[in-house]
Amino acid sequence: MSSVQESSQKSPTWILETALHPDAISLRNSIPVSIKSLQTTIGHLSNNGKQRERNSHRIWAKILQKLYRNIAPRAAQIQPHQTLLEEEKLFQQEIDDIVKKIPIGKVPGCDGIDNIIVKVILNSFPSLLLDFFNKCLELTCYPDPLKIGLVILFHKTGKEEHNIKSYRPISLLPTLGKLLEKLLLQRFSFQLKTNKLQHPLQYRFREGKSADDALLHVTSLLEQARRQETLAVLISLDISGAFDSLQYSSIRDRFASLSLFSNISETLLDTLRNRKVAMQTSEGPVLWEQTRTTPTAALQVVTGLQPLYLQIQQEATYARVSRARSSSNFFTVIFSPTDYESKSSGIRIHPPPNFLLHSQISFAENDIDSGVNAIYTDGSKTDEGTGSAYCILENYGIIASWQGKLDRSNSVFQAEILAIRMAIEAASSLHRPIKIRTDSLSSLMAILNPKSHHSIVREIQTLLLSHKHIHLRWLKAHVGYLGNECADQLAKEAITKGDPFLLPKPLSYLKAEIKSAALSIWQDNWDSGETGRSTHDIVPRVSNKPVG
């Protein structure tokens, strides 16, 4: 490995990485600049293969000298000695919860380890990743091989092929590194939230916040200015290469100002040291031109794609009601946020204590006696409505029960989770070990999720942590367990006979209502339109599914 530029620059000096590829390069501590003479620089490349391979390092060095210039680094602020807080070790369940959600089919980094391999490793050797990540935490070390990003360049359509700015770089990081980073950020985000260190106007890289929230905030300010008949000035800043030019010393200074010195924060800071990016030469993209058009209205109906203005209005209405919690009109239909569930955001309780819930929740069906000292819960939904119920069995007899009649708009998940919530409340006063059995697998999985947005789920998590004598158990439905059959019957009866119980409609119902309203408007426009009439004769009804 021969060094091309060596300096302690502010962020990622290019070095040649011959182990990757004869024409591969990697960078460390560098700043990109515009190259106008790229063709001139590489124009003397020999057509002879051996000559090219022999001169490749020298040629890449010349290109890199054009691409990257040195800059004097700014020294990081020196902080007084701080006591390092030792966070608890990572839990196996923390890794399991993240790995089971990572998608397959993602392109791996330069090590070739993709998400499928990670899932296989976790299934075959579950403690291997746990021991590895906890050793990283113990040493406050983010391993250097996990800091190498493989850069792929995509040509921007219509841009000059010989200009370096005409290519969009995509960095492929090692999967294990991304997994470790998620584990660290999950812990660190909790520290930021509990210490109220997140700015209220931060919408990116924050649990439960998104660009929708930022847009809603901006539009609300503009609407307020219009109502008050005052001037409003909107300034939009787009910093070119913001992430590329951010000094690592600034990040370290910001970390230090938070006064959250722990093995978590120190391991995160180690990700900024000795970073590298590897890049390989490749062929340009293949372009395909469309040369013929179809009447838009007919094309939308045939493909099952709603008009764009309806799609935008649907997203805006849903965001206003579910996120901004404000009333919104979808043309003539009014949606009020008080009618629907609100989404809680962030981790409410620290991950390690939350994972202690696993000792109170079991999915094993061993030694189930459905008639002895247990509480059984169930939920039911039919065309008539939704019901929720639990029953307490003792010596094969029901000694107490509860039935709740929900609205037809409520989901079966709401009924199931409510029954568990009411059963825990009843069990909390018994002051003796007791099992609550349910056939709702989705409810138990939601309770085990430390990031659940559901308010009732969060209440259950808090109750379980404060009542260690209560245990939740899963069992199969409709296989002859007495308690389960009794709870099922009570839940069905609750649809018509239960005590009325008011729950807000689920957000899934809000989406369905908005979609239904949009479909109705689309149908009216399709019926009264002037184009695509021959298609209308064949396909008179619009649908969100393509024809055929």
C-alpha cells in the first residue's frame, strides 16, 4: 500500500488500496474539488494492458492530486478529564430485534458479507455477534475494517460524462458496521431524549420525526402569518457537500459539550477515526428512452395509479391529522385528529430494563392446564362490530370476567391489546404470581418492542415492569384449551352485550377512509372527463389495482 497524500485533514488523504483491485482506490481525510482537466490527466493512458496495470498507481495518484487538496486541520477543543460512565452490556434481544428487521437483497460492503449471511450467523451462533459487539463496547473501539465504505458512482442523466460532478456517489458500508452503529445510536438516542438534549426543531435523524413534520411546521407558520396579515419570509439553505465538508473536530466538540461521557459515546466517536472509502472504476449506465405517450387519464385507470394531485392530497391529509394532530379537509370530507389514535415516539424506557420483559413473556406451550389459576384474554371483530374480553379461571370455573364493546371501526389488534391491558390491571391487585394467556402473537410482539408507538402497549410495558408477579404466555387458538374458548366466546358476545368502551380509531382506518374518499373523487372525474372515452367504455370503474 503506497501513500499518495498523507495529512491529518479534517475528514476522510487518498491512499492506494491494491488489495481491493488494480484500479481501486481508497480515501482517508480528504476534501473534493472540481476537476476540469480530468480527461487531460488520464489522456496518456496506454492501450497496452500490461503498461496500463504497471502505470495504474501513478495515474490514479495524479487524478487524486487533482481531485483532493490539503487543508490545515482545526484542532479539537481540549476538554477536562471526565469520568466515563459504563453503560450496561448489550442484550441479545437488542441484536435480534434489529437483525430481524434488516431487509435482504441489500448490496454488501467491500467485505462481501450481506444481510442474509448476518441472519444465518445469528441463527447458527447467536452469542457470536453479542460477544463481538460487547467487546467493542468494552474497548470503546469501532473496528477499522468496518469503517471502509465501497463507493459506486452513478452518472446523472443529461450531465457531462467527463465532469466529476456529473456522478452521484453511493457508499456501501460493511453490514456488521451498520448493525453495530444502530445498536450504539439506539442507546445514545435514549440518552439524548431523557436528558432533553434534542432540539425541538430537529426533524432529521430523530425517532418519530420526519420531513413531513418539518413541512407541517413551516406551513403552519405561513398560515399563521396569513391569518394575522403579516409578511412571511422563507429562506431555504442548501449547503453544497455539507456532510463531505463537516469537520470531525466539530462533531467531537459537540459530543463533549453534551457531557454524556460513556462507553457508548466514546465508541461512537471512534467511528470518526481512520475512516476510508474504496472506489472502483466501472462502466457507465444504460439508458432507455420513451418515445411514445398515452392519454394520461386512461393510462392511470388501466395501471391503477391515482392522479398525482389526489396522491399528494392524501399524504398531506394523513400527515396533518396523524402527525400535526390538526383537522384537515380532504375536499368535502373533514377529518378530526381526536377521532384517531395518536402515535407516541421514541424509546420510553431504557433498552436494557425493557428487555427484562422477556423474562415475563413466553411463547412456549409447555404444561398448559387451561383451567387452573390463570387469566385468558381475547378480541373479536365481525361485520357487526368489535369486542374485547378476559376471564379469570380457577379450578376449571370462571370466577370473574370483563367484556368491552368497541366501535366497528376499531381493529381486532386494539381489542386484543385492550383485553391484555384490562387483565393486567385486574392481576395487579391479586398480589400473587399469575399467568395471563393470550392467542394474540402480534400483541406480545408489540409489547416486546421498546419503540412501539401504541399508547396502550406502552402502558402495558410500564405495568409489567412494576408488577413482576404477572407473566404473559402465548397459546394456540381453537385447539381445545378451556380458558381460550371461554375468552373467545366472551369476546364475541361483547360485540353486542359488552360495556361500551371508547377507543380512538386506528390510523389504518384513517388511511382507509382517505383512500375511499380519493377513490370516489377519482371515479367522478373519470365519469365526467373528456379524454379516454373509448377506454371508459371498456373500464368504467376506477380501481387501485391494474386492469387484468
